[in-house]
Amino acid sequence: LAAGLAHSRIVFLAVGTPSAADGSADLSGIFAVSGQVAQHADGPVTLIIKSTVPVGSADRVRAYVTERMTHQVDIVSNPEFLKEGAAIDDFLRPDRIVCGVANANSQALMESLYAPLVRTGKPIYFMDNRSAELCKYTANAFLATKISFINEIAALCERVGADVDQVRRGAGSDSRIGPRFLFPGAGYGGSCFPKDVRALVDTAKQAGMTMRVV
């Protein structure tokens, strides 16, 4: 790690954030690597969090690293939106890029870094750290909800004698709804949807709110 950080001024943090026993996101990997970056960095660093982390994590990482580092550190929230099986294509041709920044220098850096990937006109959105952190959870929770919804419709179709595939096609042709993730089946799975839904529910619980739809 020391060799990798030598003269590096941009560091991507992309480690797992699995579910803890209570449904919250386990950030132990985030803080472990952040501490190592603080220990070995030989100059100012912009630490870019690609991992999916709960709202407020950038603030916590900023405080954690600042305590352990003599050089300046900027924290950018830059969630990934990669679909399983299409990661490289999604990275090179993203639908959008979301960057949570705390100052103009970080924004200019991210604009320069991602310039080659947005030449086709796809948007790059700049916002505060907390809004960027919540973007990823919002997207995944909505897609999980969409899958759960069409499964509920499929169950109704079986009871009333309708064809869910035809219903899906008819409803999904509405541009406001769209056909993607509107397939009935075993439900949602994968590495992100289950843990991100649980983490979002836990975040709301900590804020004194029950997310009834999610």
C-alpha cells in the first residue's frame, strides 16, 4: 500500500460494506483502509468513496482520517451504479455519474477525472456528500421495490386468471414506468439489493422514521 500511495493524490476506496447482524452496513473495512491511507500517504489526498455507505459516512471518514493524517484530505462520495454482468460497460458508458463534494477543488478534480466518460453528453451530477450517499440506496431500493411490486401483481394474476407477462408488457410500455426490472420471479437477490434495502431501513430507523414502502 505504501508503494501504491507514493505520489498518489487520488485514492479510490472500494471495499465491501456487508450487512451487520442488525441490518446496518458494516463499515469496518472502510475505516481499516482509510486508516492505512492516512498512515502511508506522503502528501495531500482526495479520498473517493466508491463503496455503498450510509448517509453521513463521508463525514465520519473525514473526521477519522483527519485525526490520523498530517496532510490535507478531501473526501468525495462517488457511488458506483454498476449492474451485475455489465460492470465494464457501465463504467465506460455510464447513465450518470454522481459526485458528492465539499468544495470547488474537489469538484474540479472530479470533472477532470471523468471528462473522457461523459463526452457523449451523459450527466455528471455534483451535490453534497450526504445526498450522493443516498442516491445509491434510493436507486437500489426503487429497483427492489419494482421487482417486489410485479411479483405481487403476478400473484394477483394467478388468482384472477390474467397473464402477468401481458400485463407486464402493457404496463411497462408506459414511459413513466418502463419495462426493465418488471419481470416476476423468485424476487430480488444479488450482492447489493438485499443489503442496501436493509441498510436504508436501518438509516431511517436511526432517524426516527419507518420506511413503509421499502
